[in-house]
Amino acid sequence: MGISRLQDLFFDIADEYGGRADLRVVSRGFEDAVQEISAAGDARPDVVVAGGANGAYLKSRVAVPVVLISPTGFDVMHALARARRASASVALVTHGETPDEVRRFVAAYGIEVVFASYQSAQDAENCVLDLRDRGVGAVVGPGLVTDLAARAGMEAVFLYSRASVRSAFDTALEVAQATRSEALRRQRLDNLLQHMRDGVVALDAQGRVEAINRRLAAVLGIDAANAVGRSLLELAPDIAAALPDADGDALGSVRGVSYVVHRGPLATNGAAAGTVLTFQESRAVDRLDRTLR
């Protein structure tokens, strides 16, 4: 998701990733970008790359991972050097508070810079106008800031480089691959659970549902599809007393029916990553026991 000068940089670099990902440059920002992602349905992206205030806005409002573009130390120094050639008075404007490492980096090179920050688009405009009124002649910052500075008659130097955008794209590819691998793992787990005769639920380390079969969902009176990602005890708080405290079997009652509840580890790559709970009606266990005798 890119607006202003960042959008142009996206287009310049996009072809480099043509064989590695389905990369779409969307020229929208803020709420328009949120609406674009929400309306995409099954075509929703696996991950979004954005920068500055736009990236921070999307990160808290969309249901997909957002990778923020982070300028490198080289980006900062190169942009400040360009700005100093244009004006003796330079400001570095960043979204959110200027990181301490950036301040230390600039101080180490003995460059006099006015540091400023903003939180929203309106805040950015007020910030730029204030800097102009204070006699600042050149502004270094993200696309939104540099566009505002140019309109205010100031020298504007774009902060992000091709290298920082490539780094964000590479990170986004890693996130997308990890997300798809996790989705495939959950799908395999769900397929396995649906074919089991007993009620079964797989939970992550925080007790959130990773997969639940329809048999157990019907017993608990919940929607299996909407249960994923939510706490089991929030979905069905009345089953807490029936759950074993440790791995093994326990006899418990759920909605007036007695079950043998088995608790075991959910392993991922050989390591325990959660819990699997199996609910078998105790009457079925009794019938099986009598049959075997």
C-alpha cells in the first residue's frame, strides 16, 4: 500500500519480485486502503507493505500482517546530506517519536538537525507548516511529509531508499510464506479432526482454538468455523470443570452428558505447541468395555 513518492518507488521495484510473488501496488492510503483490503474477500493479500503514518494506521486496522518500511542509517545520512546541500536549516520528520538510535547516529556525525514527529496526516501538515514558520528550509521525511513540504515551498528529500523498500519486501515474503505454511498446517489438522468419531479440539499454547471438529462444536453449541482463534473457555466456559489439569484422562460432565476427556500435547516440529482434548462419551466406553469382556 503506497501513496505519494513511496508508490513510485514500489512501482520501480515491483518487477524485481515478479517471479517470486504476486505483488500488487495499491495506490490508496489510510481508510481507503482499509476498505480496499476488507472488500477483497478471497483475494485479500497475505501481507501488506507500507510506510510511515499510513503503515501504522493499517497495522492497527486490518486483519493481515503489515510490514513497515524502516529507513536504514545510510538512508538517513544520505537524505540529510542531500538536504544540507539545499539548505543550511534541515529538519528530519518521522512518524511517531524519532528513535533514539537515529538521534545518536545523527549526533555522531555532528550534523545540526531539527527533529520533529507526527501521528496523523493533519498532524503532519501542522508540523511542516510550523517548521516552515521557524525558518527551516529543507525537510527529510516519508512521502506524506515531503509532499506537504514541497507544497509549502520547502526543499523536500524523500527518506526511504530502494534498499529499505527491498528489505521490507523480503520480510513480507518471509511473513507470507510462514503464514501460508501455518494455514496449511491448520487445514491438515482440521481435516484430521473432522474424520474422528469423538469430539476433538486442538488448542494453542494460550488456550485458543486452532481446530475443532463438528461433533464437539455441536455438543458445545458453538460455530466451528468462527471458533478458530478464540479462547475455548470463553466460547464454552461451563466445560472448565471437565478439563484435566494435566496430560491424561479424566471423567467430566458436559451439558449433562458424562465424557472421558483425554488431554495430550499438540506437537509442531517435534515440540509441544499446545493441547489436544478428546471427548468420548463414557457410555460408549462402558459399552466397549462390556463388548471386550
